Amino acid sequence: MTACGTTPEPIRTTEYIEATVPGALTACKPIPAIPDPPVTDKKVGRYIVDLIDAHDDCYGKNRKIGDLFGPGVRPGP
């Protein structure tokens, strides 16, 4: 009522929802093993590619997990 001169306080409720993360998003590719000697350029190159692939796999899955919890939510730094 405008005659009272005050505005009512908004009603706020808190609801907790249990989040379930699909199992496919909780397992990442393993970190590759360091190449055995003799270390060649080819072995180092494959190691770097495998290392980047493992990183991208986990990073992508972490982004998907963040998307499950809402826009703009990102795990980690």
C-alpha cells in the first residue's frame, strides 16, 4: 500500500540442489610417461603432443563441469 510509505521486504528462500557430475567428466587422460633413453627429437615431440592432449582433455572436462553449475562458473584459477 502506498499510503503506508514503506515497501515490503522481498521474500528470499535458499534451495540446495545436489549436483551430480557424470562419470565421464571425472576421469581425465593420464599424464604421459617421460620418454626412455635414448631420448630423440621424435620421442620428445610425441611426449609433448601427448602432454598437451592430456591437459586439453582435463581442461575441457573442467569447463563442462563448470557449465553444469551455471554460466560463468569455472573451477580453478
